[in-house]
Amino acid sequence: MTNTSDAHTRSAMVIGGGSGIGLATAHVLARDGYRVTVADVNLEAARTVAADIGDTATAIGLDVTDEASVAAGFADARDLHAVVNCAGLSLPGQITELELAHWKTTVDVCLTGTFLVIKYAGRHLEDGGSITCIASLNGRQPGTGMAGYCAAKAGVLMLVEVAALELAARGIRVNAINPGLVDTPLVAGIAFVPGLTEEYLENTPLGRSGHPEEIAEAAAYLASERAAWMTGSAIDLNGGAHLKRYPDMLARVRAMGES
Ligand code: NAD
């Protein structure tokens, strides 16, 4: 069963759509018949993705940390049926050394940004629409050096639950996806830390990292009528990594400094 028949008159917005999981999600929703707005703080990247999709996609600049920017991004939305928030970043560091500014940037983009997206999506979505937030395995599994990111993503999971309660009266569903390690520019840096990728994969029962398209397919499912009875939920999509332990990134980085 596909959702193509109910999607072609509807529009979707993918925030953080200029790269990685968001890029893949924009393509998959366009394939499923949505008119897609690709929104990203990097407008050039959003334009490239929209151009690759073709006439059914448009690009806008949108910074999830700036309320006026989020409000403006949603102001012109018409027939908006699905919003997927993929904007995210991580500025790592051990808590005792972590710059407050780095903590704030991570929490601003990942958690406060999600709040602002839900706030305006909740106002502009048509009744029966959906919001999907890309959270993380780190919302439920701690990792050394990732305090801001883990705390923010755990916050996203609770925010999704509260929003699901508040928006259910209008039939708007709010869900999350918790990806594990997915091959995108966000995690390109781990390849430079000896042994870190291997430690990830040893702790991933299915033994490999994910493809952005695998997360995008779950986002398309959550946006569709096939998920009509699902709200306030989080899908663990990580090759089973939530069943084991997170790699010790700080130990790997320390070992690199000692060698
Ligand atoms: P990515 O870096 O490839 O893409 C992130 C996109 O978000 C970029 O296009 C970036 O410009 C945009 N963005 C950053 N700050 C923004 C802001 N303030 N406003 C609007 N857009 C902004 O990363 P990705 O791997 O595709 O990550 C997508 C989401 O998935 C993130 O929330 C990330 O935390 C989450 N995630 C990724 C992984 C992974 O292994 N790649 C794992 C778990 C969760």
C-alpha cells in the first residue's frame, strides 16, 4: 500500500532538507507525490536539492533557532500535511571542558529548534497532518563527549510526547525516529578517530551503518495514512544498536592523542 493517492494534492516541508537524512526525505516524499518545501539554514544546499527534485519542489532559507525565520517559513504554507524536522548538529566535548557556547548551540538547534518547528507546524498544518522529528539513538543511550546532544535529543523525545497529546484533538500526529549511525556529512568526522567506527559497528547487531534513505522511508511511513494510529511514538532505527552500548568516543580521542 502506498500513500501516493492521498499525497499528490498535499504539501510537505522538510527542515534541514539540504543534506543527509533531510535530503533523502525530501526525495522520498516527492516520490510519494507530495509537493515538497526544502527548508534549510543553508539556502544554497536547499536550492540544489529542490532543483534535483524538479518542479514539485521549492527551496526556502530557514533557521530553526530563530523564531522569526521559522514563523516566516511556515507563513506561506498551503495544504501542509506533513512536516519532517531533520535540522541538527553536535558540538562534542567532555562536560568539564565543554564551552557553554557549544552546549547552547547544540541545545538551541536540536531542542529549541524542534520546539519552534512544532509550534509553527502545529499552527499551519491542516487537521489530520503529521510532524516527524529526527531525534537520535542518543536520546536514550548516553555517549561520552556528547552531553549537549544526548540531553537535547532526550528532550526532543519528551517534547514529541507532549506535542502528541496537545495536537491529537486536531488529528495531528507527532512522532520521532531515533537513527543510529547513518552515513551523512554530520558524522564524517568519526572516520578520523581510529577504531571509533569499528566500535560503533561492533555494538550494532546488524553490523553496518545506515543509509539516509532508510531513515527517509520511515519518515514517509510516519507521514502517511499507514501510520494513522501512531502518535507520541519513537521508532528505533539503528541496526539494533539500542540493544548494546554506545562507543566511548572520549576514550578513543584520548588514545589518539597518546599515540
Ligand atoms: P547533515 O549535517 O547531513 O544535515 C543536517 C542539516 O541540518 C544540514 O543541511 C544543515 O544545514 C541543517 N541545519 C543545521 N542547523 C540548522 C538550523 N539552525 N536551521 C535549519 N537547518 C539547519 O546531518 P544528518 O546526519 O542528515 O542529520 C539529520 C538529523 O538526524 C539531525 O537531527 C541529526 O542529529 C540526526 N541524526 C543523525 C545521525 C547520523 O548518524 N547521521 C544519527 C542520529 C540522529
